[in-house]
Amino acid sequence: MNDIAAAVQLSDLAGLDAQDQQDPSGQSGHNEVTVRGSRRFELLEKSIRRLTGRAIADFDMIKDGDVIMACMSGGADSYTMLDTLRYLQTVAPVKFEIIAVNLDQKQPGFPEHVLPQYFERIGIPYRIVEEDTYSIVKDKIAPGKTTCSLCSRLRRGILYRVAKEMGVTKIALGHHRDDILHTFMLNMFYGGKIKTMPPKLIADDGENVVIRPLAYVREADIKKYAAAMEFPIIPCNLCGSQPNLQRQAMREMLNEWEKHHPLWIKSMFTAMANITPSHMLDRSLFDFAQFKPGQGKEASGDTLFDRDDKLDQSQSVINLL
Ligand code: SF4
């Protein structure tokens, strides 16, 4: 555990019992509104902070002296990330700076005053970058087609360039657990690959380090938190893009699973951090040609699914969340 996780554990876990930790946002009471200041809100906030601190620690995301560029779209995820990072700044023994950056892509109707007003109200350094990627996307993509892929590529390139100009050491994005799961499923179902959005990576330009501090946090919890905090959310459909139908399908499928088989989701997420290359089919990860009997026994061999007894997921799954 690194310093940030330790600080969060000490300050936030006091008073949280096991039940609280399992159900921080009241998933059992599905559509309940979480009111700021209530016990439920307190638990939700603690859970988000705890999971963020843990992800930061697990992937060594933040070090002493880091300058973090928090990418702010104006969506619930980015506000929650910024809010949680700012909290961690106050309790972590490591010192790091945060600069909020918004890329104004010139979508029609983008309320350009909202984010600057918010940053000034909370007193955080910020920069607004203005680049008309909207016109480029509209020009290049046929009407009715999904524009997100080109739009995101352009946005990424600009943010990487700005990060270098500003001399930041990390670029923080607000992707959460559900984004990671959807991407995992998309890659598997449509891309023929086992891969997803990692919590930390070297960016495509080979120079910037990207981190995803909310990697362990559920989207549903972020939404409840953002609503309770009354963040000034900027809607994400201003560009008029058609939703990506494949991603939408993954979202619907996983939402169904979450409702009826929540342990499947936990197990799947845990599985991403628990890979056994010798029990997959990727010859680049395991040398099937060279291994010989007597070289050691695979602890998690084939036995698990050979057993006759029904698997008890709560016993067999290491619950990350
Ligand atoms: S929804 Fe619009 S702004 Fe967002 S990534 Fe897609 S095209 Fe870009």
C-alpha cells in the first residue's frame, strides 16, 4: 500500500462496517436519491475515496512532486475525479499539484462559462483550450455516422500536446469501472482481443503518462455522487453524435447482469487482474513449446471447473470492489 492509500484508509475507513462497504450507495434501494450530508452520502463519498486511493496505490499512479492535469469534460465522471483528487491532496503525505484542463471543442451550444465559473468557485488552477474539432469531425464524417472515434482521437492529440506544453507529469481521465468493463467486452466480442482501458498507461505519443484514478469506481456511484454534489453537469450530447451501438449494447448487457447477477460483474472485473497465461491460448505470453513435466504445478490448474460441486463465487472470487 502506498502513502495515498494508507492516508485514505486511515481517514475514511473509520466507522465503516462490512455492510457499509458492500453497499455504499444503497444499490439495494435502487432509485433512492442520495442526499448530501446524509449517512448514505457519507458512505458513498468514503467508498469513492477509498476505491480511488486504492487504485492509485495499486497502479502507483501518483508520486511526490507530480503535476496532474485533470481532464474536465463537464460530465459527472470528470467532476467526481477532480473532487476526489482534491480531497486526496489534503490527506496524502505525498505532495502533488492539480491543474484542471477543459478542451472546448466548439460544439454548438457548449456553455463555455460553466467550467471556468466552477474552477474559480472551488479555487483550482485551470486552463481552457479552444480548438474547433467539431467542424473537422462534421466535415469528415458522413451525416448519421458515429463521430466519437475521430472526435476522441483529435481530442487526445490536443490534450497530449497541451500536457507537454504545460509540463505536467500525468494526465488524469475520468474513466470508471464500467468504462473498463464495456471496453473489455467490446474488444472481446468485436475485436478478437482480451484488452481494455488500463488504469495507467504510456500514451500513444510515447511521452505522456495517462492515469484513470476512478478505475475501481462504479458508474452508478459516480452518478449518485455527482447528483448529490450538484455539480454543474454539461450534457454530453451537444455534438448530436449517434450513440455507438456496440458500446450501447455492452452497456445494456452489463446493466442487466449487474441487476440480476452482480457477482458476475465483480468476478469479471477481478478476472482482469488475475490472468493465468498458461491457461489461455496466447503463445506469445506462454511458451507452450518448451515446458516439460516436473517444472512445477500450476496452482490454479484445471481443477476449479472440474469440481462437481456448484461454485460459490463469494468464496472463489477475490472481490476487488
Ligand atoms: S459524443 Fe460528441 S463530443 Fe463526445 S466523443 Fe462523441 S462526437 Fe465527441
